Amino acid sequence: MVREFEALGVDLVVLDQAIDTTTPAGRLLFHILASISEFERDLIRDLVLAGLKRAKAQGVRLGRPRAAVDVLRARGMLAEGKSLRQVAKALHVALATLARAVPRAANARLSKPEIGAV
């Protein structure tokens, strides 16, 4: 954002924080604050990635839980003329999960409940 402002010839003056990019001292302070902010963001990112790596190493399953979809029951309800939304509500699964599971079942001719990502 700072580079964009500079390219457009826009100066920033923050009255309550003594930042004034029209002066050398103000530009220095602004760049120091931006550097500290970037450092903090990178530090947080590294900590999050380390935590995810540790969780995976400990066998923790990450992400949303998977929902079992009774594909045969869903196809039967759809054949009765019910909408995808009605079937999803009746089976207590997300609409997108049902929409992903039903076409796969039609192609693979599955005979057991299928696991779909929520």
C-alpha cells in the first residue's frame, strides 16, 4: 500500500500517531512500523505452520469432519421426486455433500453408504 501511495504521489499524515510521510522522519517511522508488522505476520505464519506440522505428526486429523451419505436412500428419495435440498435435510447432510455423492454413486453403481467431504 505504501508503494502504491508513493507511486501515486500521495502522502500520509496520521495526526494522532505522529506519522507524516511528507518528512524524512515520518517516512522512517512509517517504514519501521511496516517492517515490524511484516515481521509479526511472518512470525505468526511460521508458528501456525509449525503447529499444523506437529498436529499431523501426532496423527491429528485436520479439516472438517466427513459426513456419511446413504447414497441408495438418497437416490430413492430423488427418484420419488424430492429435491436435493429436501433429501439433504432428511439425511442431515450438507447440500454440497449430497450433490457430490449422488453423481459418483450413479457412475460407480455403489451399494453401500459413501463418505463425502462436508
